[in-house]
Amino acid sequence: MKKLLLLILFLIVFVMPVFAKQHNSDDDFDKKTTEYLNLEWWKVYEDDFLTSHLQKLYQENYDLKNAQLKVKENEKLIKIQLAQELPSLTFDGFISRDFRSSMQKFGDMSIPSYSQSNFQLPLTMAYEIDIWGKNHLKTKMNKERLEIAKQAQRAAYITLTSDFTAQYFNLIKTDKLLSLQNKLIEIQSDIVSKTKDKFEAGLCSVNEVLNEEKILTKFNEEKNTLEDDREVFLNVLRVYLAQAEGEIERKSFEDVKLPENIPLEINSEIINNRPDYIMTESELRRSGYDVRIARKELLPSFVIFGQIGLNAYSLSSMFKSASQFANAGIMPAFDLFSGGRKIAFLQFKKYQYDEALNNYKKTILEDIKEVNLGLSGYKTALKNYNESVKRVNKQNQLNKLMKEKNEIGAASKLETLYSDEADILTLKEEVSDKINCLISIISLYKAVGGKNLYKIEENI
């Protein structure tokens, strides 16, 4: 009988865990996080500086590191819960020495003072029979939590890389605007100087001089704001890259490529790819498991237990056959009265499920809205950029005509300076519209769940 019990203990404790092992190597984990980075999409911009920064972001950013750790934490929670589905084997050794200094009576029997050693060396096995599947449901629930953590990590990658890229292009825009602003200030300074000459010659009033000087102060103010914006963008990008100081390498505005042929229509089913949609879907399933678990808590539980070991009162007799002991049994447990706690807990979980269902429905609507807004924002930004390009071409023609008039004496130098100024102001609008178009593409990329916009129809 003892040998049979030992065999059963061995099979339960050492064989069953083999079927519960999970394979999840760090290589697989790193491969998945690299996919979240989606360098294939960012290479569309043909900017080596950008892709280099994003790779550093992947390696150094603390928010991404914490998102990775959160996934690993939830993987361990699954293993912890999986252990609840398996039997446990413990060794609870007990060695003591009793000293009875007075006579003890047990009815008519008297036991004089004595001293005695106690040696207990048992192996104890316990296993809750998962008749109702409660523990297995808890494992499934933790797997949904893991999926939520993975999608939260993916969302962090999409958000951080998108925000970083948007700030990167804003920095490039600010560089270009500052360059144009310096030219504006230079031209406006010439205008002020020539207007003063006109005033001294009696060809204009002092009001014209004051107005031109006022415009110059406005241009200087805009320059100060642009310099401050550039410093802000630099500091933000340094934080993303986890560096305290140093320059951020970047392309010049002229080398920035605007991706072409971005789709102007997107199937609403693309929201199935969004991390927040998948998270709320997993949260809904997790809440459903919670309700089922709470319902099964109302049912009785059954624990198989057994012990085998040694129980002796002296070291000399410890390993004799008389000191060996073994026992086994099954222990049913059922709460006859708990003050309504379990019923209230079940109702509480049902309310949480209804809340998760409402969040799921709301997320669908919000996601569709965000995709539509991203798409309309891109269309508008693209139209505005195309119009600004036309406007720049028209202004270039006007400026060229003005210079030709100046050469034949039909226009003054001051009129040429006004034309140059208008040319630069139009260029500033084009610069802003081009970067705004780029950023609208990034916003659309975020809205569709970080999917390559050129492969938008795949796996919908």
C-alpha cells in the first residue's frame, strides 16, 4: 500500500508538470517587440537619421522598457496560476524535545514527569480536483491579462514612435522657418532703411517709417518664438532617446520626402488591428471568466491529500519499519453560510462584465471616429499642401516679373524688397503645410493601429 501511494505521488508531482511547461524564449519576445517598432514603415520616409533614432528609442526609452517588463510580469503570473492546477508536494519536518515536569492525569491513569524526543519527517501532497474547471478558468483569465499587457506594450511602441517622429519633423520645420525668418528680418531691415531714406528725402510720412519698424519688431518676436520652439523640440527628443544633452542629427527640410499614394479610403474593419480594440476585447473575455469563476466559487471544492514519511521518538528507531507511516484521503469543503459574501461577489463581477461590454461598444465607435478623423485630416492637409505649392509657384512668377520691372526701371528697389518678402512669407506657408501633411500621415498611422499604410488592406 505504501509503495502504491509513493508511486501515485511520484506520477502526480513529477510527471504532470511536464505537460504544463510553456515555451517562451527571450528570442521570440525580442522578435515580437521588433515587429512593434515597424521599421519597414518608417523607412518609407527615406531618412537614415530617423530610423537610427527610432532604433535607439527602441533600446533606450524607459517607457518601452517598462512596457516590456509588464509583459514579462504577466507571463510569470500565468505560470503562478498554472501551478494552482497542479498538485503540490511539501516537506514539513518536525523535531522536538518534550519536558514534562509534573504528573499528568488522564482519567484514572497518571503519567509521571518525563522527557521525550519527537521526530517527524513527512512528505505531504495536496491536489485540488478541478472538477468545475475553476482553476483552469483562472489560468485563461491570466492569459487575457497577458494579451492586454502585450497590446499595451504595442500601443506604447506606436504612440512613442509616432510622437517622436512628429516632433522630429517639427524640429526640421522649425529649422527651415528660422532660416526663412532670418531672411525676412534681413529684408525688412533693408525696407526700414530705405523707408527712412524716403522720409529724409520728404517722399513719405513718418507713419510709414513707424509701420515698417513695427513689422520688423514683429518679425524679431516670431524669430524668438521659433528659437524657443526649436529648443523645446530638441529637449523633448532628448528625453525620448534617454539622453541629457547633445545634438539631434536630422535631415534638412529640402531633403524631407513626403510619402505618396497614401490611401484615401480605408475599410472600417481596420479597427480590429488597433491595440485598444484588442485590449477591450480581451478585457471583455477576462470579465466573462471572472463571472464564471465567481459562479463556481458557490460550488464545493475537493482536495486530495496524502502523507508518507517517518515518525519516531528516537534516532535509533527512525528508519525502522515501525516508524514508517502513510495516509491518504479526500477533503470536501463547502461554505454553508458566508453572510452573502459570495453572492455579492458574483453580482459585483457581473456588473464589471456589463461595464466591460459598454467599454467595448464605446471603443468600437471611438476607433471608427478616430480613423475617419485621421483620414479626413490627411485629405485636408494634402489639399492645403497642394494649394500652397501652387501659391508658391504663382508668387515666384510675380517675384520674377517684379525683378524684371526693376531692371528696366519700371519698379523701385523698395517694391522688389516687398516682393521678396511676400515670396518668403509664401514659402513659410508651404513649409508648414508640408510638415502638417507629414504629421497627418503619422496621425493616420496611429489611427489604424500602427499598420503600414501601403499594406492597409492586408489581413483585414
